[in-house]
Amino acid sequence: MLGVWGREMFERRGWVSACAGMLFVLACSAGCRGDLVIEVQDAQIPYGGSGYVDVLISSDSSDLLSGFNARINITPGGSANGDLQFDAVPFDASTITSPFSYVFLGDSAGYSVSGPLPYEANVTDLTASSSDVTLGGTKRLLARLAVTHVGGTSAAVGETFSIVFDDIVSVFLDSSSSRSLSSSGQDLTGTITIVTPEPSTGVVLLCAGAGVVLWWRRKRRSGC
């Protein structure tokens, strides 16, 4: 279930005997920990512009986390008015504190986002200290993913795209075991809505300046 990434993480941490005892540990600990809760937030992106989507993590009881490999997908819209894709240059979420603090804030071994892009992003990180972080009801940032609306036209306004957390292949680690995501209480799909871009500061100032000139000319003609 862990694949190459999981095996590398276990070797890196020196968990030599973890694989042999994993099923036993999972069976013993299942009754004393809650379910991880994932929330993919909705967002708005201007047509032809960029933005981001946040993925949050919490627990409905108490859980330990020391590493993760999370896969997030964009469902291609197939629209003639533009497409939504992950950016090739990702955010570094490891230092983010607002509106939600990164789950391994101050103890990140190296937040990483890899492809294949543009519709699939794999996000990985570990605690640098090899210690567990305790999750509870407070939501924390698991990933912040940069997205871009490419080939966009104004006809795309109002169109939507789905950002989906893949709960089948994503893996979460603590210091003694790994686990997949429970399907209960999850909000695994976020919606990106394409909106009209806000006018830039330069355009606003230009319009304001034109209004002042027009007012001055009218004032001059009236002799006031």
C-alpha cells in the first residue's frame, strides 16, 4: 500500500521492524484514535489568471501525524473557454500561518509538490524532528496548491472545476504505522469558480484621473 515513497520513508526513519508489525499495530490502535478529516476548500480564480486552493486536515478525536503523501487531482473541464491546471512552480506551504497554520510549521523536513502536472499533484512532507504532531479539532493546512486558468476568455465566467483529494492512494504516517484515509466525514472535493478579474490599480487610477480632467474642463468652460 505504501509503495516506493512509503518504503523510503520507513528506511529514512530507521523503522526496520515497522512493516512486520504494521497490521498488529493498526489493529491495536484502531479503537483509541479518531478519523482524520480532510477538507478541500472552494476558491475563485479570475479567467486567464491564477490563484490557489487550500487543503486542510484535522481529526474528529486525536491523531498523530509525522508524514504524509497526498495526491490531489483537477478534474479537466473540457471547456472551450479555458482550462484549469496546477502551476509548474508550486507554493512552499511550510511557512504559512494564516488563515490556517501549516501542519508541520517549524518542523518541516521539506514540503514538496511533484507531478505529473498539470492535473495531478503529489504533496509530501515529514517532520524534521521525526516527532509526531497531535491533530485534534483545530484545522491545519496540509497543502496549498497554485492553479492557473489557461487559455481563458470572458465566456468562462461562471464555469466550475473540481479539485479532488484522492483518498485511495494518499497515505498518512505516524511514528509507528501508516494509514489510509477513512471515508467518514470527509469533504474531499473543492470547487473552483471562474470569475471576472478585478481591475488593476493602474486602471482604477487612470479612470480616476480621466474623471478629474473632465471635471476641470467642465469647470473651466462654465467660468467657475
